[in-house]
Amino acid sequence: MPIALIVGAVVATVLKPNVIVMTTFPVESSPWLRGFGWTSELTWLNGGCDPPQPLFWDSCTKVLHACIGMGPQRSSASVTAIGMDPRLDTSESYWMLSGIGRVDPKVGSLTSANWVHSVVDGDYSYYFDPREKKFPPGWETGVFPQLNQTELGVPTAPYEPRSVPEVLSRYNVWQLSPTLVNWAVMQSANMTLPDADGLRDVRQAYASEYPAAAAPPRVFMAASISGARYWAGDTTLAWARNWTCYWTKGSTTLGTSAEEDSGVVTALSLLSAAGGVKPPSTHLLILRTGSDFLTPPSSSEDDLATWFASPTRLWAVDAANTAFLVGSHVTRALTSGPPGCAK
């Protein structure tokens, strides 16, 4: 039987998680730590969470929780650390990133739950400052794909979908398992999601322009754009929608924006290439629940900075509670029989 040395000179059997649940900061992890029912902790000195948290283990369901830290860099390093931890056998594990995100009002409302089926990296790109005098027409956002210019040329705005060689697209887009993501949607689609009075008041301001934003929270499935930089506003949202359309070849729409998705999927891709884990294309779920909108309502007279500072803009705790509600339900279902598993 394999053994591993746990910090503190305590020898224990290597743990083999059925599911590894990842959150990124204490607001997201708190509902999981309070509500799931953990049986033990493992010291974790190289995790990216700030402040640091141990790994939490439930011996009944064989679920592991890790707070991996915010941003693509810290989250990627944390996932790599988990995949290489000698105390863990992650070779057959499913991974679930359970976190909050900023929702496109065209697609969903506050605390709605997006099961992500495509991750689009919004950082890996070229940038020309639009304030330059000699700026190419039609590229008002200044951001365009890092492409092989000899082979593909510079695509024209608004990033019309085209066939992009995998050697180029693998830095910007990852498709998660349609079977697994659809299964997660079916497991959670009929759940009643919490809906506070304050949420309804904020949503109503979007009703005339975005009916989906004014609707009660729901479970849906869409893409997520990932990047380390916070952004907001109609101009950048138009870029994000086009960027998502471009890299997914027009097959999907933008649902949410978050920081860590590209970091997690990159780390798992590289770990799987070394044989340590199953690839993210078959064994990763990403759940993002809407904490705020990607742009203010058109009726708002505030500038972006004032809107950003508004006490009614961000609903992080409500979104994190919904992420736990939906994510824990699907996690428990995974431990009893994921898609293709013998029942």
C-alpha cells in the first residue's frame, strides 16, 4: 500500500480523491468549510490562498477541498502543487472550480449559475493603445489575437470566426467535456436558487435592455472569459463577446468573466500531459455564479468608477452561497456516479 509523509511526521495512506473542489478566496471557501462536513485537515504550505488554508478532506465522500488563490498565476501554481503532492493520488480525480464571477447581463442575472463549457483566455493577446495617432481602423479596443501573421494575417474586426490552427488556439481556448457539463446542468437545472429583495431591485434596472438580467437566478451553460485584469463597461464587454465568438468559432456566447479559469485549465493540461491527472477536457467542471454585472445599466448616470464603488453593485457573499448550494449538490452526485460510471 502506498504511503506518504504528511507534515508533522505523521505517516498516512495516500488519499485518492473522487472530487477535488477548488475555491479561490475566503468568501468562496467559507460556505464549503461550514457546510460540507469535513473529517480532517492536511497542512498545505504551498497553496496560493491568501490567507493560507489547509486542505480539507471528507473520508466518507472522498472529496478534497483546496483554496487555490486568486488570479491565473496563483491558481495555476496551486493546482500544480496538488497534482504533484505525494500525499494525494489525483490520477482519477474529477476537479471542480466553484467560484463567483461577473455575469453578462445579456445572458444571466445576479447569483445565476453558469456551468462553463468553454474557457477563453482574455489576457494572451497583442495590444495597441487606441489613443495612438496611427491606429488601425475597426480595432477600437486595441486588443487582437496573437496569431501567426504570415499564415493567417490580421483578422478584421469584429473578430470574425475562422479556422485557427491548434498550435495557436491552445493558448486562448479550451473546451470542457460536453457530456460532463451537460450532466452537471441536468443535475442542478431544477434547483431553486436564493433570490433576495436587494437582488431584484438591482436587476430591475436592466429590464428594458436585458430581460435575462432582470429575470430570477437560474442555472445555465455558456463560456467564461478569463483574465487577471478587472474590466467593466459597454466597450470592453463588446470586445469580450467578440473575443469569445472568435476563439470558439462562433459556437457559443459569453456568460461570465473570472480570473482563475485559464490558470486552472492550463495547469491540469500540463499535469495530464505528464500522466498525473485526467485532462480538463474530460474531468474538469467550472461553476461561476454571478456576483455582479459586466456593465452598468444604460439608465445609470454614474461614471464607471462611481458605479464600481456602489454598495449595491457587488453581491459576492450571495453568489458564493449559491455556488456552494449548486456545487455541493453536483459534487455529491459525482461521488455516487459520474457520467459513464457503472452504477
